[in-house]
Amino acid sequence: MKTALITGILGQDGAYLARFLVGKGYRVIGTYRRTSQIHTWRLEALGIQDKVTLECMDLEDLSNQIRILSKYQPDEIYNLAAQSFVAISFEQPIITGQITGMGVVNLLEATRIAAPHARFYQASTSEMFVRVKETPQTETTPFYPRSPYGAAKVYGHWITVNYRESYGIFASTGILFNHESPLRGIEFVTRKITDAVARIKAGLQDKLVLGNMAARRDWGFAGDYVEAMWNMLQQDDPGDYVVATGESHSVEDFASLAFEVAGLGDWQAFVETSSAFRRPSDVDFLIGNAAKAKAQLGWEPRVNFEELVQMMVYSDLGRQGVSLKDMLLSPGVTQLVKDEVAVALHPVMDVSEAVK
């Protein structure tokens, strides 16, 4: 049995990756930061809270990391932990740099000392591109971050490459473009939209206030993207891979479809914009070229944009007590969407009849 260690297991990606690895027969060790509250709701929703071992580990504490890696001797290490909310990184640039940037070199150094045989995955991000030098973006596109988060991620990316080349550690990076799910944090714009749509549908809210409606992103499903992470560590040689859908949609596109899925009609009747929700330096257009991941990993996204919005809207509608039976039984809803909605709402709501 292989052992995998996942930092940031309580987050969206960590939970989906843990589910995937448990399904592969791995022993999964998940770590969380000692100053964090332990919110295991994602693991509970996925039905794996009793199938993973949780350990307190701080990316700022090298000795702590050495102790954990020495104890478990993992075969694979997935570094997903970060201060990952871009807007907060402008307000907390120092802690973002310490965790999202320097935390990576700490974990790589702990790996070099305590578990040099382990295969290492670093979660890089499309936020390293931002002021793009070419479209679509590939593994060789020059980085130009425009946030403390993006800048910290650039350091984490290059120090991973450095440890690979300097010490021979099997270290790969995944340059993941935006990936969402029903388990996304409420502070992110996609989940902010779907939660507001559900609350408006339930009569609990009147308006949704957003920032830059024209900003475009390459949005995929987190459950697909974690499979790419695993595939990277199964290759003969380490490398760097863009993981993306190759499609671009605006925030307006996302909001418009979300209101349509909920049966609320024209989104413009409910949405207002405010400069307060714009970043100090914003991202206008990101779209990834995942040709290398397709060719070398055999990876392609399964969930399209419409399915992603559907599963997020239906999950939030269910959380607000809105009946989903008629919606989930409509012809345009795939079984994959039904299954992920059922997972997201467990144990909040029983939608077993509707998803059959």
C-alpha cells in the first residue's frame, strides 16, 4: 500500500484528491495548519473523514515537517496548502509570502532530509501569468504575476524546479487554471455567485454585488484536476504541466448561466457591480493550453462549463432547502452532475431519488 501526504487536505482540492487516492487504495495522511480551525465538512461530504489520518503540520515550521515526514515516510507528497485567496493576499502580503512561497521551500527541504525517495507535487497556478505574454498560456509562457499570491506562487514554482535540478528530487508542478466545485469556499467569485443565486431563489436575498464582470477565466472542475496531479507523479520523469480546459468564459457568462439554471430569468435584474470588489491589479484574460498534459498524461477534463455551473447551483439550492427533484430530472442534467450534487449535499439533504 502506498502512502500519500496531502498538505491542505481540508480545502477543496485536498478533499477531492483524498477521495481519489482513497479510491486507489492509498493510505492518506492529511495535514492542516495548527492555527486553523478544523473544518472537516468537505471530507464528511465526500464520505472519507474516517478513511484519512489528520496531522497538524505548519509550512512555516521545518522541524515539524521533518518529524511528520520521518514518521510516515510517504511515497507521494502533494503540497496544496497555501493562502490561496487572491484578494486577501493584497491585505496580507507578508503571511501570503511566508506560507505560499517560503512554505514550499521548507517542505522541499524537509523532503530532501527526511523522505528523499518521495515524489513531490507542487500546486502552481495560472495566477503566475496574469499580464499574459501569449495566448493561450503554456508551460513555457513567461510569468508576470499581479498579486502577492501570484508572486509567492512563482517563487514556489521555481524553487520546486530548483530542487528537482539540484538534488534529483522527483518534483513536478501543476500549473492549474481556475478549478471550481460545489465544495469551493464561499469567498471565491464562482461560489459567491451560486450561493447568492440559491439564496435569491429561496427568498433570502435580493441582490448580488460583483466586481469586474468582463474578467475571463478558464474554469474547470476540481474533481478532474486532482486526477492530473496524481498522473504527474506516476510518470517516469518529473515535469511541469498546464492543466486547463482550453475554454474561456467571463464572470458575466458564469452569472448569466447560474441564474438561468436556477430558473430566475435575466441575471441583470439581480446583479449590481461595485469597484469595491475589484482587485488593485486585476486579471483580464486567462486561457490554458493543456496539450502537454493530454499527450503525456492522457488527461482531459470530463466536466464542461455548463455542467460545472449546474452542479454548483444545484448544490447551493439544496443547501438552502430548495427542492431539486424536478431540476435534477430535467433532460439536460447528466448523471455526473447528479452524482456530484448528491455528494456535495451529503449528509445535508437526501437527493437519492432525484439522481437515479
